[in-house]
Amino acid sequence: MHRSSLILPIATVAAAATLLPSAAGAAGITTTDAAAVKRGLERLVAARDGPPGAIATLHRGGRTIVLRAGRAQVGRNGAPRASDHMRIASVAKAYNAAIALRLVQDGRLGLDDTIAQRAPQLPAAWGAVTVRQMLNHTSGLPDYTRSDGFARHAQTAPAAYVAPDGIIDWVRADPLAFTPDSRYEYSNTDNIVVGLIAEAVTGRPYGTLLSEIVFGPAKLTATSFPRVTALPRPFLHGYVVGDGRAQDVSTFLNPSGAWASGGIVATPSDLGRFIRADLDRSFFGADQQREQLRFRPGSSSPAGPGANAAGLGIFRYSTRCGVVYGHTGNFPGYVQFAAATRDGSRSVTTSLNIPAPAGALLRQLRALQATAVCALLR
């Protein structure tokens, strides 16, 4: 994959933002639990090939506390802030599901409607796949992010705009990977097709649907759906880290290549606000939420804390301290986690400015997320 020629040495990153005990107490979270989350952030920043910066938000009792470590930009002082814009990656799939479930509530779409019914211009071989199967990743649709076309795009023109139909073209000739509903397999193509169907049944652009159904009702004033690589300021810089060096990839890849599957930009504050609204039924009713929260085995990408199970655009994370519902995300320079309690009254987010790690560092990240869930629920 093409990389920027600007490569910066990682400076020593000190932990930032002292937690005020009164702030933790006001949010109903013990100082001990909040300090444990902060230590987890600091350890990630200090780890080999760890992120330059990390931030967590914990919302409870109508109050949010923010815990931070490291730096939002290599070479400059200042830890990530709750007002920093960032790419939320696959957490955007939960926004897409919110649109689909609202259209179900309005009687404009059915969860068992098929691609053949709602998007007949798409390959006939995909025709029997349902909206439900795409939202819970049991469709068998080929994942475009594994295609040669996507790889060529990332190598030759990563900053260029690509239309949703262009994304489909990368896998248009590919058959289903398996019989729909026969197993779980995460596919980014699922949400591209659901977004196209939402446009087809409403006659409105996807960005407009996001604004009207999600951004507006949840008061997401710092959330956007860009078609360009630039990020609103201030923003959390995203990096690829290795061998003690950090490469800034904040504007490497045009988010249009993720579209309804991962193209949204938000802040940690807005990310928490969204996931609470998603669970408190700000976007759709009780009948749709019952469908949303029907789970089967399946992990988000990357896996979230505890045991994962897949619903409709949302995952259940069963940890040692209890259950939360949300989504993770992975994009060049960013790895995300956002989750809330069943009633939407409490939420947790974690954001690192590296892509999803693997091996020991991913285990360390999941342990931090579990610690944050425990701080939220105890």
C-alpha cells in the first residue's frame, strides 16, 4: 500500500490529563475504577508499536468523564481531546442500521426484503440475500476490502473519490461466499448494499438520510460524512507505527471508499452521544429494537471486549462485569470502540490513533476495554 514520504520519529509520550476525583464521583464512577482505565491507556501508549495517543470517555448519571494519554499529534504537546475529530471506521455500520431500522418502522422497508426486490441492478447471484442477513453479516456477500480492485485503488489513487457503485464494481463478478444465513462472516459489502437500498426506497442521498434520521435527532453537531480526505479541525492524527517510528496517515485514504460501511467522522463526545441514542430508541421503536438485539455468534472487527455476538448493526459484548452493546471500528490510523447499556443511559468509548493492532497489543486493548466497561457498570 502506498505510504506518505513523511515519516516522523515517535517522541516519548507522557501520560496526560489528570483525573479529578470529583469529576469521577459526579459521574458515579469510582476514582479507583477511573484510575484503572487511565493506567490502561498509559500502558497502551507505552507499549511497543502502541498508539501515540489514546482516549476513553465514560458517561453515567448524565455526566461524562474523559481519560487521556499520550499525544494527539506526534511532535506536539497535547493529549487527545473529546472534541477532536477522527474517523470512526466501522462504528458507522451502527448508524447505517439505524437508518434501515427507521425505514422498517416507517413501513418503507422490510428486514426480509431481498436485494432482488430492492436493488435489482445488483448481481442476480446476490438476489436472495435479505436486509436482515446483511445487517447481521450472514449474507455471504463477498467483502470488497479483500478484492484486487480495492487494493489497486489504495495503491494507486487512495485520495480519490469512489462512488458506491464503484465499490460494488470491485466485487460485482464474484459469487456469494456461502449460502445466506448458513454462517456468520463479517463483510463490509453488506453495509454498502444496505445504504444503496436505503437510497432506493427513499429517493434521497445517503448523506441526507444520515442527517435527517441520525445526526439531527441525536444532536450530533460534530459529526459529518465527508467525500474528501481532509478532516475538520481540531482532529486526532492517525498513524501507522512500527520500529519506533510513526507515519501520519490521517488523510491517506478517501473515506468515500468506506461509504455506508465506515465513512463517518465524529468526535469522542459525539460518538458516545450516538451510541446512547441508538440504545435509548431515539431512531426507531421497541419493535425494531427487539429485532436489532437478536444475536447470534459473531465478532466485530476487531473483536470487542469479552464474548462477542452479532445483532443488526450492533454487537453484544459480555464481559466479567456485565453486558454492553455497540460496535468497534478499524481504519488506517484509527481503532474505535463505542458501547452503551441496554437502556442507553451509560456509555463507554475508546479511541486510539493507530489501526487495529494484532496479537498481544490487541489483547491489551481488549483488556482495557473490559476495564472501562467494568468502571461503567460497577
